[in-house]
Amino acid sequence: FGKTSGLTHSQVEATASSDVQPDPPWTERQRAIIAIADAVADCRALEEGDARLVAETISPAERAEFIVLAALYLGISAMCAAFEVPLEPGTPRMPECGSVR
């Protein structure tokens, strides 16, 4: 979905690896959304700095929407893994659970 939402190639890669620097860099809003997604994927609360960024950048309603959306995608990902659905060609591999961050 990254390419259809206007992300550059390096931004798509940066969603799957903390070793890749996105070009152009993430906006404050994008960083806040990624922080929410990372927290949901790690089943944890937002870290203090990320919580501040989210509070300053995203409305409470948007925060709730992004949390629910991230949780739904996490559930779909878990089902795909359980059913051993193969990756689409050209899809960047995500790190194994708990191996990065």
C-alpha cells in the first residue's frame, strides 16, 4: 500500500527496517503515525517522547483511529503468518517479532 499512498521507495523500505533512512524524511505527522503503529505492533504504550509527538500532531479521534487500524493490520498479519500465506513479489521483509527496535 505504500507505493499507492505516495511513499517513495526508500520510505517503503524504511517501514520495514530501522537501518534505512527515508528520503524525503518523515514528516512530524508520519513520525507520529509510525510511533503509534510500532507501539501497537510491540503491544506497549507509547514512549514519553512519542506520546508528546502524537499529542502535538494528531487529534484524539485520529489517535484512536490509527490504533484500531494498526491493530487490525496486526491481526491480519498474524493470520497470514498462521496460514503461511506467501509474500507478494517485491514486498520488503519485516523483521521477526521482537528482533528490531
